[in-house]
Amino acid sequence: MPRGIATRNRIKQAALELFVAKGVLGTSVRDIAALAEIAEGGLYRHYASKEDLAWKLFSENYAALAKELHDLAKAKGDFASRLGAMIHRFCRFFDEEPLMFRFLLLTQHQELPKLRTKAGSPVQALHKLVVDAKKQSEIAVGDVDLVTAQILGLILQPATFMVYGLLAPDMRRVEAETVAACLKVVGLATTAVMSVLGVDLRKKVVGRK
């Protein structure tokens, strides 16, 4: 790996760890340089400022996740299978990239207004899935914006609780129940995703009653 790319990667990793631990405002360029084991001036060869570094970390990774979710939303299959695939990817992202997930969650209110367009966001990927399913008469819902918000809440809130220590970690552990709850919002039976997840949701959900 070229030296410049390796240095840039160290800077990004150091910034990610510090931004999650201390917040962007609470982190200095000196902090990042020290953790990345470079001189302070070396950081400015790659980024114009600490804020520029935070923005690039956010926008690049937010866009990458959004593209994956848009691709899944456009894939072949019915509404239940595509939604299940999107939730599965979200759960994997939370479990496999915990630092990045926390960074995106904690900085979204600061960085989202800077996006030139919201069309490529994860929220719009979900919204398009709901809109298309309604047009194809796969689901019978009224306000698609409200339904999108309800489904998003069911997916995001357990992860947020895990970040703040209010729920035991591991999104894959609650994936099946999350899918079932989202399908219930649009009036689809729990059994609609059994084949998607390869589990018996009746044992996982009904068995808790």
C-alpha cells in the first residue's frame, strides 16, 4: 500500500475512534495526529481541517451504505424479501462496523444538512421500496411517508438503544423480530418472511407470549 494511502487510513481510523469517544467538537487536530502517530501538519496534507475530515468520513460512508440499500430495494423479489434483505444488511453493518455505525448515528444531525440531495439516502431507499410496493398493490397503506417513518423507527431504535446500553448488543439477535414487526405495520403476516430468514418466527415471537 502506498505510504500516502496508509497514512490517510491511519488518520481516518484515529479520527473515527476519537469522534465516537469525545465527539467532533471535543476532539482536536492534535488528538487525531497523536493517535495516528503523525505530525499535526501531516494531517493537513490530506484534509483541510478537522471539520473537513469529519464531513468526508460521514458523507463517504453514508453514501456507501445508502447505495447498498438502494440496490437491495431495487433487487428482484417481493416487498417482504427486499425489506428483509435491507434489514439484514443494516443489522450486519451495526454488528460488523460498530464504530462507524456509532459515528454516523452521533453526527447525523450535524452533517446531514450539508448533503446536496437526500435522494441517495438510506431513508429514501426505504421510502422508494414502500412507494413501489404500494403502486404494485403488494401492500395496502395510506400515508407512505408515515409508514416509512414507522418502519425506520422499528429498525433504528433497537440499534440506538444498544448504542446507549439500554438493550443487549447484537442486532442479528433481534433481526427476525424486527422484520416481523415491520411487516405487521404494512399488514403482512409474520409468515411472509420465514423463508427469507430461514427461521420459525412463530417460535421466536409468539413463543414469548
